[in-house]
Amino acid sequence: MCPLPQVPSHTTKPPRAVFPDEVPSGSSLQSDFAQESIFAFPPNRDTLGATSYFIVRNEGNILIDCPALDQTNQDFFRAHGGVRWLFLSHRGAIGKTAEIQQTFGCEVLIQEQEAYLLPGLTVTTFRQEFTLDATTQVIWTPGHSPGSSCLYYSELGGILFSGRHLVPNQHGQPVPLRTAKTFHWPRQINSLRLLLERFTPGTLRYICPGANTGFLRGKGAIDQAYQHLASLNLPVLLGIQSLF
């Protein structure tokens, strides 16, 4: 009788560094950057192929949306100091939130309109904005879903973790996409307009999208983010009825 094959404990590829060659502002040594890095996880089937991110920092690590909760990722979290915050950018990114909170004891942050989707969990909610610290804020950007939100991290010239509010098109440029499941298209366009008013080319260099990351063709993020967004024709976008 043939023995059963051994099931490997590591079932997915490990997360990869988004900015492997960058050093945060205020850091002069590469060893400093090793303590403050950003990683992207492989697309997660539980969240329809969404990409999650992990900010490793001395002030407490931030997980943005849910990756697969397999042994590879659990080992990665533990090796980097665990998870302090789990921020959910929209309802489609919830995945195994309950299991992640139970395993790592993290605080879950979600916009108040979507908190009801996490019954029985201890969550922190917000309405318009929530400030974690001097470098990190969460911004409500409704439209894709009622509680769709983005996380802004001011290091490296400014990084917006956009969830599905903004995703790359086939040319790798950030755009809002209207689908059959879009909650409110005019609100989504208005959320984009408010982001343009809030930031400048000097404060928004990168976007780390939560989906369609294959269109980035190996790049970790969308560079010159503000310039790309400013080039969008919002009245034309507002007139789009549907892409499907």
C-alpha cells in the first residue's frame, strides 16, 4: 500500500516586498528600512482575488484586507511581530477576519456602515476618517460599496491603499471601475474628486490597489499616482452607465 503524500505546511507563495529598494523618509540606513517595510500578498480566493498588504513598523503592524490564512502567512506574521491592526477597505475584503482576530488578537477597523457584517467581533468603526497615528489615516471613500475606504500612509512620498475604490486598468493606470455590483457610481466619482482635493503630487506618490494587480506587470505599486488621477476626466466618468 502506497503511503499518503505529505501535505506541505506552506501552501502559497510568501508575501513580497512592494518597495524593496526604497528607504522611508528619515531613515539613513537600510537596517532601519528592514524594520519598516510594506509587503503584498498573493491574490486571495476568499476575497475574489483581492490583494492584501502588510505594513511592518515599530508603531504596530497594519494588515490591509485579508490574505489567505494559511501556514505560510501565519508564519510570516509571527516572524514580523504579529498584527496590531486589521483594516478592511470594503465588505468584499472581509475574508477570514474572525479567524485572524482570534489568532493574532488584532484590532479590526472598518467603516461603520459595514460593521454589521462582522457580528460577534470586537471592531473599531469610524464615519469619515480615523487617525491611527501621525503617518497613517483611514478615509471613507464610498461608492464601490457603502463603507469603501482607503488607508493613507505618508511615508515614501505618500501611499494610498485603495482597496477596490481605485484599481489599475490594462495599462496599469488607476481608475474607478463601475461594475454590476457598484453601490453608487456618482458617490464613487465624488470620492475620487475629494481625494484630488485632499492630496497633491507631493503627498500622493503611490497607489497600492486591492485588485487587478496583475495589470501592474510585476511592479509593486502605481507610481506618480496623483498625476494619473488628475488626468482622469471626471465628468466623462460620471456619465458611464455600465461596463457590463
